[in-house]
Amino acid sequence: QSISIMCAKLRVSVKFGKDTKDLDFPTAEVKLGELRQAIEQQMSVPKAKQSMICAGRRWQGLAFDDGLLVTEAAGAKGMKEVDGVKVIHLMLMAPAGIDGTEEVSRLE
């Protein structure tokens, strides 16, 4: 009987406009603040302008502060496990052009 030792990890698939970006984390113990920081760094959407929706629930207000674990925020409805990786699908809502893509398109 073999025991497979695999790092539990987390993938958050973030849909923003027409694009979807997968953010991978080495552990499932990721807090909302860390996710918001990753979205700001990798998708250029400032934390203050981010509004996220997962499984029909908007992640905002005191119940969804930066200290809450992403897996707890998603709950059983918002999370699937695929090959040992927890996968959460989010929709990111933010004002159009907040990520600077309109500026880039205009300059090209």
C-alpha cells in the first residue's frame, strides 16, 4: 500500500472581463489579503477597487476581511478538488480600464 505525499495547494482561477488568470499558491492556507495582493501584483487591479464573486456570493464587508482563509470564504459550493489541488473560481469585478489595458491599447 503506497502513501502518496503531495503538497496540498490552491489554485484560484480569476475571471476578469474576457480574461481568466490562474493564481497558484503552494498551500491551501491562503488568506483573502494575500489573494487580493496577488491579484493586484499579477492583474494590476488595485486592492481597493477589487470586488470578488464566488458561487453567487459577493466577497465584501466585515465577513470577508483580509484575515479570512480563501477556502473558508469559498465554502463547499465554491471549491472543487482536482488531482489533489483545491480549485476556486472567482469573478473579479472592477471599474473598466482599472488595470491599464485601455491605456496600453491606445498606445499600441
